[in-house]
Amino acid sequence: MRLVFLICSFLIILNCEDKQSKKNTKPQSTSIEQNEEKATTPTPTTNKPERTYPKLDSQNAMEFFLHYEKENKENKVRMTTDFGVVDILLFNETKFHRANFIFLTKQKYFNGTQFYRVIDNFMVQAGNSDDRKTARKRKKIGKYLLPTDTKRGFTHERGVISMPSSEIDNPHKLASPYEFFIVQQKGGAHFLDGDYTIFGKVIKGMDVIDKIAAVETDEADWPLKNIYIRNVEIIE
């Protein structure tokens, strides 16, 4: 039985055509607190690699990424999905968000997560899952948010990758670091400008995003058949 995620309240009321007219047209982070509670069972420590980074929280995350982004300059990733391969360029201007995505890629966090919210001619959202493994990964990495960084001149054009706000009480719209959405809407979704941090763009594979956006979904916009991210890797 599929875990139904909590959906945030409307941030704005927007009249949209077709499917969007019936749905919340704001990117939303989803809560996995229930999975996190289930993921507290101790696991054997034998042969575990030594931890090379601190457990992140609201107190240490920004300082961590301040140093991490200086030592990890990669800015291209390849995402292999059930529908094909998508290459993404991460923007150096949004350094904390780029560093966060590279960090999570190196931790293999995204592998096995899903496209959990899909609205055709709007966007596809990914980085979460109803699998307990995802909750355990988050528990290990830590619970933290990233500040918005919306004044770099980027707008929500078709193909950009942006970061949704956290589902918690969040008047400053701090970003949920584990999740992202890709704008699929032709002509862009510029009503999102200024609210969410754009930190990259698709440079190859928008046809894959279009295929994902076109799948049939339930009332919560979750694809009726799960669509997995099988692997995210850094490329030159």
C-alpha cells in the first residue's frame, strides 16, 4: 500500500489550463517523518566505512557546505531514470545548492528515490520515496535546510532544476535539500520566480522529462507506477 504523503497548503491561487486548474501548482516538499521513525532499528556496524563528514543539522550545515563547495568543484551530473538518462549542469552561482547536490550525489542519496509528484505541462518533482531506505539515508546524513538564493538572474524557464521549500513551518521558504523539481512547462513557470532557488538546468534529456510528465497519476500527483532514479553520478 502506497504511503500517502502530506501535501502543503496552497501558497498562491493560480488559474491554470487543463490539469493544473485542478491541482496545487506550487512545488512542495513531502514529509517522511513516519519512515524516519521506522528507520531507527539498530543495524550491525561490522565493516561499515568510517564516516568522513559530520551529521548535518541547522547549526553546522552552512559552514560545512561553505568548505565543501571550495573543495568539490564538480558541476555536471548524469541521472539515470526508468525512462532514460538526463544530464544536468549545476550553476556555480548558487554555490551552496550546487555543493549540496554534489554532496548528496557522492553519498548516493538519490539512487533509489522516485519522481513522486508529476504534473504534465508544469513540472516533475523527485528526490523522495515511500521506501524506508530513503528515510534511513536521510537519518544518517542529517536534518537541515538551505537558504533561498533567488537573485542570481535565473528564472523558471523550461528545463531548469529548482529546490522546493520544506514542509515544516517555514515563512522564509528555506529549501528542502533532499528534493528538487524540473520545470517541464513550455514557456516556463515564471510565477515561481523569486520563491524557489534555481540551481541548474537540463542540458540533455528533456525528452525523458516530457515522458515522465505524461504518465498517469493518482489524486496526489504520484505516478500510478513508481518511476525510480536508478543512479546519479558526476560526469565531466
